[in-house]
Amino acid sequence: MRKFGVIALLLAGSLWAQPVKNVFVVVIDGLRNSEGFEAESLYLKHIWNDLRPQGTINQKFWNRGWTATTSGHTTILSGVRQFLLNNGSNPQEVRSTDPLMFEYYRSQFGAPESSCGVIVGKWGNVGDIADYALEPSYGIADKGFQRGDSTTGSDTACSKLVHAAMNLQHPSLVMVNLGDVDNYGHQDTWANYLAAITRADSVVYEFWKHIQAIPPYTDTTLSQQDRDDRDL
């Protein structure tokens, strides 16, 4: 049985004195709580030791039973629990029925598509459906950008896309999917699964350092790390 839960690490840096203008939501796909925050710094050295003191960990969530990658990510993006197939033959089976945060953002602020979107290391049932929902009041006209494809599946490749977007595009609202932990978990190779966790930890820390290093983001960015909790 697969379980989905969210633990959020919210990083605000010096944001108490300045308004939040940018938000990065980073999903470490497939990370169980037992190897995540429950293990503290054992595998998440940077997130636990360097980032946690700057932010807030929210570990209060409800386990409402089985879910899957597609419904999990569309739930994060829409804020409404979705019941969707992981792989479907039509949009009604895989796209959120509620607007995604990108659609709200663009509609509210009149922002261009380049201002918000998804950068994924897991295409298919994440990258293909994370740009817009089926609510007719929003939709394609307000969709977010998509970065990544079937060739950028590794966390290393995905992170390069994130850093490039930060340098060249300066998006204000981004969801990043790191898929290696989930991939190695499904392969049932324990050592590779643990190594992927520590690698994702380093990737997230490099994101935060980059955020603090360039003016469009410094001290105006909220970073949220979510994890997908499931039995391997």
C-alpha cells in the first residue's frame, strides 16, 4: 500500500522584515518519514542542520489512505485533495479538477507564463499534468511553464534546469520535483535509495544558497520542501 503525507519545511530567512515575493515548492518524491525528518540529520544533513533552524517544520497531517504520484502532486498544486489515476487515457483521469496555484497566480497578478511553473525530474505522471487544471474559469490561458522531459529524470539533471531558470528567467512561483528517491525506492535497492536521499538533501541546500545569492530572490523567497511518504 502506498501512503501520501506532507511534511513541509518552510524557509523564510529574513522574511519577517520583508514581504514574500517568490515561492519555491520542492518535492522529494518517495521519501518516507522514517528516513526523512524522523531520522533527523542522518540522511538530511543540510535540511536538518542548516535549513531547519531558519524555518518551520510542519509535521501535522492526516493519513487519509492510499494515493499516488499524480493525485499527490495535483493535491499540492491545487490545495484540494485529488483522486486521480497515475496513468490515464484522457485529461479527466489525470488533471486536477481544481485550479492550480500557477493559474491563480497568473490570473490574480496578470503575470506571464514565464513567471511560474513546474520543473520536474519525473515527467509523465507529474510533468505532463502539472501546468494547468480542468476548471473552465482558468485553464490553458493561465497555465504555468513546464521544464524537463524524459531525458532529465535524474535529480542532477533537474537541478541544472532549476539553477538555469533562476539565473535566466527569474520565476516567482515554482514547483520542483526530485524523482530519484522514488525511483530507487521502487527498484528496492536500499543503498541506492539512501544515497538518493542524501543527494536530494544536497540539491535542496544548493537551491537555497542560490536563492540567497542573487538579488531577485535574496530575503524575499519562501522555500517549502515536501516529501512523499509511502511504503516501499
